[in-house]
Amino acid sequence: MSTVTEKGQATIPKNIRDILGILPGDEVEFDIEENHAIVYKMEKKMPWEKWRGYLGKFPTKKIMDELR
């Protein structure tokens, strides 16, 4: 059992963290199904995923000129 803080925070019990493999820094998502809260561990994205396709918007010459 957890108690919700004034900021709306609650501790996920250790046995649930262990089963889901939740570690410090991991992201979790919450959902509601039939008046029950469901917690999901989010898959880790690689740090460079947010940049996928970004460089394709600029010509290579322009990128190289700015890097120099």
C-alpha cells in the first residue's frame, strides 16, 4: 500500500517494481480499466531516437559548414 503525497506522488511497492523491472529513471504510464489503475513500464528509447530523420531536413553541405 502507498500513501499519496500532496503533490500526487506515490511509491510503487518494491515487489511490483521487481516484477515489472522498474528501475530509477524508468518511465511508467498509468491507465484506468474498470475502476482499477494499471501501471505499465515504458520501453526505453535510445537517446538518439528523438533525432531520427532530423538531419535529413538539411543539405549535407549546410550541416558541414555549420560544424566547421
